[in-house]
Amino acid sequence: MDRSALRELPAVGFAALLLVVSLLPAPETGGPTPAPLGIALDKWVHAGSYGVLAFLLSWGRGSRTVAATAVLAALAVGYGVGIELLQTLVPSRSLSVADVLANAVGAVLGALAWAAVTAPSARAVWRSEQ
């Protein structure tokens, strides 16, 4: 396997993990769940997960342009939509527009994090510290 394909493995592995976890039967909650800043905890998990996915996709592809990073963030959002559609086949799960929105927010934030890390000024800081 060549080196560029190896860089994509974390994104592929994380995407597979998201798929499996998202299609497991929904856990029963024993009461109210926390809502940091008034946002349900599961939405934070969705946003964080898809932020990580967008970041890993950008890293794996070595994205260097805003357009390429935006396409990869859109790919992460599309993947989330696909998983939400598949959840309609699991009895204890359902499609949630709020989950899709949380996924999209997370993917955009992950793409912005990638852009910040790879910006010329950030690269200069990383080089000077090495």
C-alpha cells in the first residue's frame, strides 16, 4: 500500500466506526441528559464526530485549497445524511434533521480547523518550533 493510501486510513476507519455506532439500536436513557449551553449532548457528539471526520478527510487527502477542503466537508455532511437515512431501517432509530444540522456544523468546524492548521502562517509557526 502506498503512503498516500495509508494517510486515508484514519478517515476510512473513523467513518466505519461512525456507521457502526450510528446503526446500533439506540440506548435507553435513564432520565434527562445534559444539555451544555442549552444544546442536547447528542448534538455535541454529532458535531464533534463530523468535525473529526472532515478534519481526517482533509488530512488524508492532503487538502491545500479552500475548495478541496469544502468538498471534503460536504462529503462528510453527505455521509451523515446517508447514515441518517439508513437509521430509518433500525427500529429504535429515526431520521433527525437536527442531527443532520449538527453534523453539518461539525463538518464545517472541522474543515475550518484544518484550514487554520494548514494556513501559511500556521505552517510558519510549526516550522519555527521544530
